[in-house]
Amino acid sequence: MRSIKIKKINKTIYEHTLDNGLTIFICKMPEFEKKLAFFQTKYGSLNNEFIPINKKDFKKFPLGIAHFLEHKLFESKDKNNIFEDFQKDTAYVNAATSYDATYYFFDCNENFNSNLKRLIDMVQSPYFTDENVEKEKGIIGQEIDMYQNDPDQTIYDKLYYNAFVNDPIKYDIAGTKKDIKCITKEDLYECYNTFYHPCNMFLTIVGNVDEKEVLKIIEENQKKKKFPKPLKIVNKEIIEPEEVAKTKEIIKRNVSARKIGYGYKIKLDKLSPVEDFKREFYIYTFLRTKFGPLTSFTEDLIKNKLVKSYFNYHPNISKKYLLITFSGDILDDKRVKKLIDDKLSDLNDLKESFELYKKESLANYVKMFENPATIASHIRYMYNKYEKLIDNCYEIYENISFNEYLEYIKTLNFSNQTKIIINENEGN
Amino acid sequence: MKIVKKKVGNVLVNLVDVDKFKSICGAIFFKMPVTKEMMTTRSLIRSILLHSCKKYPSNRLLNINCLENYDAYYSSNFRRDGNYATNYFLFRTLDDRYTDKQNLNRVMDTFYEIIFNPNASCEKFDEDEFNLAKQKLRSSIESKKERAQSYAMDMLYKQIGDNTPISYVSQLDILDKITNESLYKEYLNMINNSEVSFVVAGKNVTKLNFDKFLEKIKSRTYDNNLLVKPLINENFNEKTEEYNGLQSVLAVGLKLKDLTEFESTYVLPVYNNILGAGASSRLFNIIREKHSLCYSCFSRAEKDDNIIEIYAGIENENYKKTLRLIKEVVGSMNKIETDEFKRSIIDITSSLKESLDELSNYVVPIYLNNLYNEKDISEKIEDIKKVTKQDVENLSKKIFITDSFFFKGGKTSA
């Protein structure tokens, strides 16, 4: 077991990889009641076209299948209600799917060991039938409706859809009702067998646990199971142009006021983990400097009646692209757009806010270690993205240089843009 | 954990020593009898006070101050507990092991400025701040139907609690009548006529002195006449409103009658947990898992209002079936299985234990313990364990399913 000392914070994270390829991270937090375990596969909605294990050709799967699979792993052959089993042992269990990961987790304060075995067994015992796959379609259909009912979510989804040409990031993680209708149990098994091999997965455990005892439990559990020899996962290479798919779309919805969204698509080069980590800081800092709480940008838009009541911005960073989204109940499209563009191209007066956000990042990094759930999120995010943990984040923030920041910001190209307008339905 | 309770002037102070965090968190609570208008006025006041103050007369300057003080965080919230309204203001900052020694003093100074020294002159708030807050609240009220779940719940509250505090929500007609001067008067009313409490939690806070912050604060006391008792209607009251949205929302109301203190504090959470508080509940198992009618279906108990509300997001054509099944589930609560009862007790006690892992849970819950005259968490856990299966079955006889509101969506998705 390898010890990773988190510098400046008195914490150790233990890392160990089993013979079957499963990697385990353990962070002891003896002062807390809560014990958490996250079992994660590096498989999300973007892994939509690949060569299924033991097959020769690429296969395209229905959109939303990673999320559908996440739901179905709560089903067991003995028809036990797995939620009830966790609850009996003080645990709350749930799962989530993102673009590049699916994770299953529980938190509890007692019976951690039995909950941990239950979580691993649940994820490693898929049981799909025609009947239970059909049953799930109604439930997920309502989940899709719930999100699509929100006009702000529609703006966000549409900006993604129109910004990207080939990259499956353009599609909603859950897919549409039409997509999930065609999912079969055979599809689910193919995806499962390809991406849920231990060598594509990792466990993150945080809380008042004994690292040696926990590791022993996992080792014994895994030794009882047979896994095929790990094979390389081959995802379809996506060639995504820098240009957006569609520059403008107007749709009608039941909204109380017109809403507009702008998307700026920017290509990101592959960098080392530390340089990538710094780049994230640069991007967040730049956008907050221009539009965030240290500015009166939103206030001025409302005061000058360019926006009715709200204006949001959000940098969405994926592996290869940054999509910056802006949205609000915008009254004057042209003037707001010009103000955004002017702000993005103005590189003056960045120094003061840079120092303040650096201080904020240092404070937030310390605060992260007073909550087991945020530590677990940090580990999962780092390992899923970089396949390693960065142990000196504090030092990186301390030493981050304004000149490097400025040089990076100068390279950003804001010319690839898309726009969504949601107009009110007549009679609303 | 060590709690020191004391009074500074008339302000009730709770200092909670808890070692495991790296931050200090505190809040000041202003409690008064609730009025219909408060739901709107207090929202505006919170928005204005948190946006700027006399010392930092713009949001930008206030935010710079927050970042300079190691990302100090200030927020405000409003809660209605039965017949009372509480406006509370929170601060959170890293403790001085991670900052320079004067950081907490600076944070407390800014906290004081935000609440007691607003961006106002000549007995009114800064005109721009007032207009901005009003505009934001107006849009939020106007766009309520876009948040279908929230709208359906509000309509259900109106239906089940007509003319009682249950039905109070922010309203446009009230907003229209508010002037800058009237709002400032309401702010002074809050500052001068509230029952004020102060709670701080963090490492070694019992050794800290907050008297300088507290000594100028006025506080009075109110009787604790908390409970709202909605009238139980004899016939089931079913309402439908159509809208041009994708998903339909069904909200169902249950009213509670003559609960004892033990029942409302300890038995009701167990009843609600079994009914619809999670993925092992009856509503989840029957409405979602067995009949695939929804993604989310849950219930929530409001003991001070004597109500339980149930929510389900469904397809239009499943309305009758879902309502029938919800009625059946509620009707079946007179018979509780031993297994589900045991699970529920474990679930509630676990949640209470785990709540101690979040610093803010040493602040607001301590205020609520005082408000409801409740015991602390460790004692509460022991008392929950005294609840029997029979208690839950008996409670079901005091619970009546009385109302439903169906927010009927019209659009079909792809």
C-alpha cells in the first residue's frame, strides 16, 4: 500500500492496486461519524461507440445507456430490495452518471464492512431481464421529463447540442425517451462487460476506518470472484472540428420571459496533470474576474434594463473542450452579447482579482478537508481525470504565477460561438 | 462537544465547542410572529442586506472583503415554523489556525455591518439596491410556474391551509405595495422587535468573546405558540390546473389532528420515513418501483403545521392511477411491518448521527432545539428508540388524506 502525504494538510491517502487491476484509495478521518465508499467506473455517457469486449467491430449504443445501466445495477437476482438492505445497516446508497464516469456510493456510520461488501457485490452482480429493463424505461422517462421541464436546463442542453458536431458530449447524459426505448438487456451486458472490469474501476473510501482491515475485506471479496483477462478498451476516436455545429436556434417554450443562451467553444490541448490543474484555475479565475462577484456586470445589466432579473455564466471543462455558457432573461440580445465579447477580449486589470482568487483557492482547499464527502469527490475527480492524485495542490496554488496566467488567457480563442433563444409561447 | 448557554443582554447565546472542523460558523436569528406580508418583505430585506452595506456600498466591495478574509462566507435565510417567522444570517470562516490572528474579528465586524449598518440613508435603502432586489423577486414570482414542483406545492399549501400561515408565499400584489420607505420600516421592525438568538460553533469558541458584537442588539421574547392547526375537511378536495409544460406534477396533502408532543416529535418522523422519506419507503416501492409511474415520489412532514405533503412527477394519463395508489398507500399505514419499522428507526438515528459531520448542523439545529424546546441530538436518538410499531399504527388514525393538486402538463417529449 502506497502512502500519499497531502502536503500542507496533515492527511495521508493510501493507494493500492489489486492483482485484478482494481485501485483503492483510503483516506482516514477518525474524527467523523460518516464513512463513505464510492465504487467508480471510468465509463460515462461519452463512451457510446466502442468495440465491445470479445468483439471485433465498433458498435454504436443507444444514447443514455451508461445512465440506464447505472439504474439497473440496483436490481438483484433474488429480487431483494437492495435499498432496504443498506438501510438496515445504517447506510444511504445512491449512484450517478456523468460524461466520463459512473459511480455507486453509500455513506453510513455503522456496519461499514458489510455495506462495503454489499456495494461491491451489487455492482459486480449484474442481473438484467427483458422485464426489469422494460420497467426502468417508465422511471427514467420521468427523470428525463423532470429535467427537460426546466427552461434553463433546456438552454444548457441546447447550447451543448449546437456547439458540438461529432462529440457525444452534445447529447444529454440520460438520452431521450426515444433513445432509451431501444435499450435491450443484451446492450446492457455488452456495455457492462466492457467497462465494469476491475481494471477500469476504482474504490474511494473516506472516514473512520482501518485501512488494513478495509483492504483485507476488499482483497478477500475480489479473490472469490473470477474476472476475464483485462483487454484494452477501444473507444471510437471522435474527430471534433473547432467550429460549432449550429450558430443559432430559436425555440418556443412556456416561459414567463424570453431567455437567451450563448456558448463559446474552445479547444483544449492535452497537458500534464499539474498543468491541466493550473489551467482549470486560470479559466475559472478569468471568468470570475470578468463576470463574477467582484464585478458589477450582472447588476449593471439589470439596472440598464438589458437583462430582466438574472444572468449566469459557467465554464464547462471536458477533456478536449471548454464550453463557456452564458444565459439569462436577456432583453437586449445585441448589447448584452457585445458587452460579453468586450469583457472577454479585455485583458487589463487582472492582477488584483488574481491574487484574491488565489487566496480563496487556498482557503477552499483547506476547507475541503473538513468534510469526508468533499475529500472523496476530490480524489474521484483527480483519479478519473488524471489517473493519479496530485498531492501538492496547496503548493501549486501558492506558487501559481500571474504571468503564466496572463499568457494562457491570451491564447483563448472566443470566435466559435452558438446562441439559443427561447421565446414565449403565444398565449402564455 | 461542549455547549455554553448564556444571555448577553436579552440575547440568548449558545457557544458550541467542536474540534473536528477547520472553520467557525455562526448565525444570528430574528424571530417574530409571522404575517402574510413577511414572506415577501423579508425576502427583499435579506437580498438587500447581503448585497452591500454602508461600509461596503457595492456588492463588489463586499465580495472583495470576503475574499481578503480567506473566503469568508455570509448568507441569509428565512424559515417559517408554524406561527413564527425567523430571518437568520450566517457567517463561516476558517479558524485562526489557518489564517492571521485578526481574521475572525474582521469577519465579525463585516457580519455586524451587513446586518446592522445597511446601505441606507434618510430612512430608506439605497434606491438602486431596493429596485434590484424588487426586480429579482418579481421575476422569481412571475416565473414560478417554470418550477413545476415548487408551484404545485405552493398551490397545495394554499388549498390545505387557506388563511393560515401554511398558505403564505411571496405574492406579486404584496410586492407591488412595498415602497422603499415601508421596507425600511419593516427592517427596523425586524431589528428592534425580534426575539434574537446567537449560535456559534467551532474549535475553542467557548473561549471567544462575542459580547462586543452582541451588546448593542435589542431582543424581546414571544410566547412559543408555534402550532398551526388546519381544519380537517370532510370531503376530499381535488383540484387541477393545466399548464404548457412537459411533466405533470401531483401534490397530495395530509392533515394531522391532535398529536401529542411525543407523537409529533418522535413518532411522526418514523411514520413519514416509512411512508415516503427514501428509497425504502412504501411510496417509492409502490409508485416508482412496482408501477413505474415516476422517477421521484416522496413525502415530507411539517410537524408545526400539522401536515404531510406528498409529491410525484408523472405522465398525464397516470394521474387517476397514481392518486388512487397514493390513497391506498396512506390507507395501509395502519399496519406496519416489523422489518420496515426497525429499518426506519435505524435510518433516522443514523441521519441524526451523521448530521454532526457538518459544521452548520451545530448552528441552525441548536436554534431549533431552543425554539421547539427539544433535546440535543444524543438524547433525541435515545428517545426515537422508545417509539414502538404500535405508536406508528396509532398515529395513522390521526392522519387524514384531504387534498390533491394536479399541475397538468400538456406537452409530450420526444
